[in-house]
Amino acid sequence: MEELDYYEILEISRNADKATIKKAYRKMAKKYHPDKNPGDTEAEHKFKLCNEAYQCLSDDQQRSIYDRYGKEGLQGMGGGRSSSAGFDDLSSMFEEMFSGFGGGRSRRQNPADMDKYPLDMNIEIRISFHEAVFGCEKEVKFKYKKSCADCKGTGAKDGKLSTCPQCKGQGQVYMKQGFMTFSQTCPVCHGSGSSATDKCNSCRGVGYEEVSENVTIKIPKGIDTGNRLRVSGKGNISKRGHRGDLYVTFDVEADKHFIRNDNDVYIEIPVFFTQAVAGDTLTIPSLTGELELQLDVGTRDKQHFTFRGEGIEDVHGHGKGDLIAVIDIQYPKKLNDEQRELLNKLQESFGLEESKPHEGLLDAAIDKMKSWFK
């Protein structure tokens, strides 16, 4: 099953403040609460996702890590801190989020049971503007990690580990600066407290192998650059056989004619100056075909004409954006004698006051300027 990331689960922007996050969570949790959807397994799943998203985004530390590294970055926190996500006890959700990492408990795991990589993983794919607008199915090739069978994922020959000589089995190293003591994860054993006496020949000590796999994902209409989809059960595999999730982050190619702004689409329409003056009717392209654009008499350069509902479908299903045609008035680069004569006749036909509006306005300004030097 594929899911959007935490921000998209709550249908908020990535710069949303805490009040907005809380309001969005309450709305979504109320919508999918099991009491309101008895027997609906999909609603129950979405309710759990809402709790999971709010649990992370309401905590400044977890949110910061998530913004930089995704959900896989949170795995290293050992379960994180608890926050009041409301409605239900979140302990079961913690166990699901951090399976294979001690269930969020603070006690140290047996080094032989610890994985050397997060279970969740992220890949990026580039899709065309057309694929993003209309959605599609796409086969994605990626590599996931699984524990080395020969060393049982320890990275040590025959799976034999010894106490880490750097941290003496503590998993932490300590430094003193004046009266302050600082600790950090041991850089040799990465917090496990144990290290390999001899490296495994099969995996060269890393503890895992990489396996290629293909998966077909369904990309929804309206996906945009930076959006992520979650493909459940397609991430890395732990020593105990638990498999994480695959996150797919999208990068949408720019289109030659259409410029996207959220769900709105802009297109620049070149218009010859005589068409703008006369208010011609033009046929212009849209995302789904052709549209008729009726110019105003005397249309201005950069003037906007909006076609409601002709933009991009919202990825959450909240309607469609607009198509905005932006006028780019074109002028002749040179004139022959006949064209110049015709233009002069046209100008004279409007009369002096209308055809030369600058004269009355600027004459007063010139007279005023002259008075400054008398």
C-alpha cells in the first residue's frame, strides 16, 4: 500500500506552525476515528497514520530530524519522546514505527540483534510534467539492504563479536570541557558496544548485502516536486525478517509551455499589438485541449485571463486549480514605408487629443520645469 508522507497525511504545508498541525490532526483524526468508522479497516489505518504523523510533527526535535532525513532518520532515536496525540493510547503505534529497534524502550539491545541500517529507505525519481498532472503507473528499480547470512548481520567473521575497545562496551564516548561532560555515540561500534575482531569476508564487515528489486507504483494526479509516496513493506529487511517501508520522493520536470504554481498553471500567449488593440479572439492550448480566449479591446501587456477549473487536480482530491493566460504583446521590429503611412493614417483617425495624450500632460510639466531656472 502506498501512503503520502507526514505532511501530506495531515494535508498541511511543510512550513506549517504547531497550531496548524494540531488543528489539522484533530480534523483528520475525527474523520477517521474507529468509533465513527466501525469495521472500516482503511479508516483505521488512516487514523493510525494521522497519529503517527502528529506524534512526529508536534515534537520539534523529531520534526527537525524528519525534515532532513525522513522517517528513517527517526529510527535511530530509539522511539523518541511521547506527546499528547489525543484520542487513543499511542504505545501500539510506537511499536509499529520502531519494530526492530527495541520498541522505543531505553534499555540497550543485544548487539547481535541490532541492525546496521534503518529499515525505512528513500529514493528519488524524476517524472515528466504530463505524468505528474495526469498520474500514471511507473516501474521503479531500487536496491534494499538485508542482513548478511554468513555473519548474521554483525559484520564479524562467523558472527563473533568482542567488546568495543574504544568505548569499553558502553556504546558512548565522553569528553570533558572544563566542568562540563559531553557524550556522543561511539564512532567505532556506532553505539552497539561491540565490534568485530575479524571482518566478515562475504560482506567485508558492513553486515549486509544489497539486493535489486522492481516495484510498480501508482502515481496520483497532481503530484508535485517534493511530494513523497510510501510503499509499505518494500524497505530494508532487519535481521529478524521485519521489513521497513520505501519512500519515493518526486522531482517533476518543467514543461516548455506551462508553468506550475501549486495547482494553478500559467501559459504565456504572444499577441500582435493589432490583435490586442482590436480585441481579437484566439485559440489557445490548455492541459486537456483547446480554449477560446476573447481579448479585451485595448488588452494590456502582461494582462491575465483566468479559466476556472482548467488547472491541475489537487493531489488530495480537493478540486482543481485554474489556467491563467498571460498576454505578451509583440511589436514589429521594423516598418516599411507603406506600413508607416498606414499607421500614421490610423493615428490621425483618432484625433489629436486621443492619439497624442502625452502632449497636454507633458506641456504643463515642461513649463513648470522652465520656471525653476528663471
